[in-house]
Amino acid sequence: MILEGFKFGMLLQIAIGPVCMYIFSLGIGQSFWRAESGVLGVVLADALYIALAILGISSFVKKEKIQYGFNILGTLIIILLEWNFS
């Protein structure tokens, strides 16, 4: 059980997507400290997801309604970050 949670957490760590591109754009277009604060937020969110994965929450997250909620939450977070830093 713990190994499955660890695998799920590591899978979340290697994903390169819009958050990575957002951090790159912050580093290029804004100050170093803005990019650094974005990295800190990403690291804290990843740590939370890994902790939840180790605790076995992955079976709970696989439910369709819960996945939809996480998708909405993730979308809102990305929109708020873009709105805040632009």
C-alpha cells in the first residue's frame, strides 16, 4: 500500500506541464523572487500530494466526482496565479 502511494507521488513529481511553463515565464519575464515564490508554491503542493498518496488517498481520488473536483480546483489555481502575476 505504501509503495503504491509512493509510486503515485513520484509520478506527480515528474509531470512537466503548464505549471512548469508558468515558472519558466515568471523567471524570464518577472523578477527572480516572483519565480522563486512560484517554485515554493509548487513544491508545497507536490509535497501535499505525495503525502496524501502515501496515506492511501489515491483510491479515493480515483472516483469520478472527486477527479472532476480536483480538475476544477487545479484550473482555478492556475487562473488565479496567472491573474495575480500578470
